[in-house]
Amino acid sequence: MPFDPTTLASDIARSGPPLFYPDPPAPVTFNFDQNLPDEATFPLDEIVALHQEVVRRDGGRALEYISFGWDPDRESILYLSTYIELVLGNTELRQEVARWLGSRQGAAGLEADGVILTSGSVGAVGLGVNAYVEPGDAVFVEANTFPYALRYIDMRGGAVHPVALDDDGMDVDDLERAIVEAKAAGQRPKMVYIIATFQMPTGACTSLERRRRLLELADEHDLIVLEDNVYGDLRYSGDPIPTLLSLDRAGRVLQAHSFSKVVMPGLRLGWMAGTPAAIAPLAAVRQDLGVSQWTSRAMTLYLQRGRLDAHIEEVKDHYRSKRDLVADLLREHCEPYVSFRVPDGGYFMWVNLADGVDWEKAQTYAMENGVAFRPGERFMGPDRKETGKGHFRLAFSHPKEEELTRGIVALGDAIRRAAG
């Protein structure tokens, strides 16, 4: 009798398939689904050169698990008194990240032990949830949000409470209502997970007034706040809003960030930042022996030489041009059958179909035309899929401008057909 491994799988493994999205039924010509940086912006030569420089300078020590020193007189390795880099990551890069966050965000008092290096920001979010959420804890999220965060919370047995979202970001009055409701249900309010700046998938920014009130509520109800700031540096218009990390005075905010969206995703190098006391629980649950020392040393040089800030300024012009092009194309080829708000930053637009446009037909016709986008249902919890219908995320960051132009013409044709 053939063995069925699923009969021995854990409850987590049985709770659902891997969180990836199924292949479309038709070949994709115009991919507005993947929320990726444009490879034309990748500083390939520079990153390759930095990796080579690190190996020439450090030799095999660049490829160890941790940063051993070197005694040139004895020509021998200096062994460290601690193996903390196995959980927190390369000390020099953590120092540089803390300095960079302090300079760019005005986040005062950050230090190396208040930064843990991770496999992208998604790794940081996963560690944060595992470190703080216990079965039955209430976790408050924006009404539509990052699916991986929802999956992490579900795997920990947390109770997800969606909070209303509008053009000014998370509705803190609704957050307060949800906290009271969770307490009445016998749940312990534990965490707020929020993408406060260029919220994914809507592109909204939580206002300064709401950010301050959110932190007040965190103090009142003893909450940890996990701020996902992976898009926060990609602002093309409008005035910057202080991050929750920079506004925090109580040490309740953890901020996830990454090189993935602003440099290149294949580096797989991100971090979580906060106070050392807030980071310590993440270190306690970590078991993967950390991130690449080689890449960490290369990115240390990248930061030390001021290249990250310079690169961000370079790519913002590139993405601003794409955003404006897509807004013009949507107006020309898809109105009056869609509505959308032009975001001040990020990689995507949240598009709403008008009443009278058949959602299922719109998706079918778009796929037939070779157009892929991310349906709104994908950003909702499992019991709220219906609320996502008629909305979709259109990612403009990765395709070339010619692909954007031809693709939105094809999208407009599909939507008009679905409108009857």
C-alpha cells in the first residue's frame, strides 16, 4: 500500500498549500501582478564589485557563519567571545542600518543590538509574529493587507481582527472598537500589524494624527506595533510622514524593512529594528543561523559609502515616471469603468471596478488578452474574500513602459467587454 505522507503532516502543513499564486490559465504578455522592482534599476556592477572587494579583503572569513577577527602577527583567526551574530547577523551591517535609520527617519537611539538581519522583510515579519503572538491572541491588521502576514498570524493561532482602511490609512477609531471587541471575546490584544506608508495593496498612507493616536492606543492596551516599512522610502510626491518607529517613545514599535524593494530582491537581506529589549524575543525564536555574511559585508560598504541614499533618489525618478504614465493610461483607456487614487509612492495602484462591470468576466477577458493583475480577494482573510471582489492591485514597477502602454490598452478592452 503506497504511503501517504499527508497523514503524518503537522496541523500547520495541513492548514493550506504554500502561499503562492496559481499560474494563470493563459500565457501572460502583460504582467502587472508581480510587485517587483525594475531590473533596469539594479546596481548590478556595483554590487558584484562590492562582493569581490569583500572576498579580496577578508578571504574565507567573508564566508563564515560569523565575523571572526584576524591576528596578522600570528596569522590566525581571532575567535569571538560571543556567537550573537548567529541570531542577530553581521555586527557591522547592523551598526550601519541603525545609523542609516537614525539619519533617514530621525529614529533616535537605535543601536546594533536593536537590529536583527533577516531574509527580506517577510522574514522579519515572520520572526516578529513568532516572537510575540500566542494562540488566541488578537492581532489587528488593515482590512486588506499583506497575505504572508495573515498566514504567519494564522499559523501561530492568532485571531485576526481587520480594521477599516481609507485614504488616510488605518482608521484608529475602528481599531479602538476592534480592541474592545477582542477583549469582550476573551482574547488578549497583542499586536497591530500595519503598513503605514504606501499601504499594500491600496497605496494609502496613515496620517500623522492617526499614527500618534495608534501609539496612544498601544500604550493604553499594552500592544506591540509591527510597522512594515518596506515601501516607505519610495515617495514620489507629497510630504513625508514620520514613521511609527521615529514617533515611538515607549519602545513598542518594531519596524520591518529590506534592501529588496529599493536595491534588488535577490539579495534576500532585510531587517527588523526596535529597542534591544523588543528585538530580544525575535532572537530567541530564530533557528536558521542567520543571513549571508558575504552579502552583509558587501551591503555594509554600500551603506558606508552613501550609496543606498543615492540609489533611492535615482530610482524614485524612474518609478515616478511609470506611475504617472499608468495613471494617464488608465484615464484614457479604462475610465469611466474604473476608479483609482494616484499614490504618492510605492509600486502599485489599487483599482476599483465600477458598478455594472462583471468582475468574473473582467478577469477572464483580461487573462484572454494576456493581462495579469492581483485580484482583491488575495489581500483579504479567508473569511472575507467576498469583500475583495471588484478590486485589483496593478503593479507598475517591473514592466517596461512599452509593456505598460500596450498592456493597459488590452486591460481597457477587457473591462469594457465585461461592462457589456
